[in-house]
Amino acid sequence: QGLFENSKMGMSDSFQRFKLTHKWLEIVGEKIGSHTKPVSYYKGTLYIQAESSAWMQQLVFMADPIKKKINQFLGEEWVKQVRFKLDDRA
């Protein structure tokens, strides 16, 4: 675990994504987590899939609190920006 967390290479990002995916409901809560899922991460931007356009619109207003919860859980400012989408492609 220490190797992955402290790596300067892409393995660290992969490990953070793994933790994020497996603890998603715990991080964002049941209400948001049951309607969303993290689908990709690229250079500080986390892409989150919403189940509908209505949920996506609501989530836009919650982007900063979601980002703060994620970074607090991971213990670093890993997510710089959150983007929402309806499909699971990056």
C-alpha cells in the first residue's frame, strides 16, 4: 500500500481510483452514491457518471462539497475538478 500511495508514477493514481471506487457510498453518502459512480480520472479531473440528466443538473451545484469529501477521504488534494456525465466514457 505504501508503495502505491507514495509512487510518483501512475500506479498511485490507479490505487487512489481503486480506493475511491470501493468506498464511493461511504465517501459521498448513500443518497448521492446510489445515483452516481466515478468512471475516470485524468490529470486532476474526476469524471462522475450520473444516472439521469436531472441528477447531473443537481450534482453541478454539489461539485465543490463532493470534491472536498473525496480529497478529505484520500488525505490529499487529488481531485482538482469534478465533471459529470451521463455515460461511462471519459
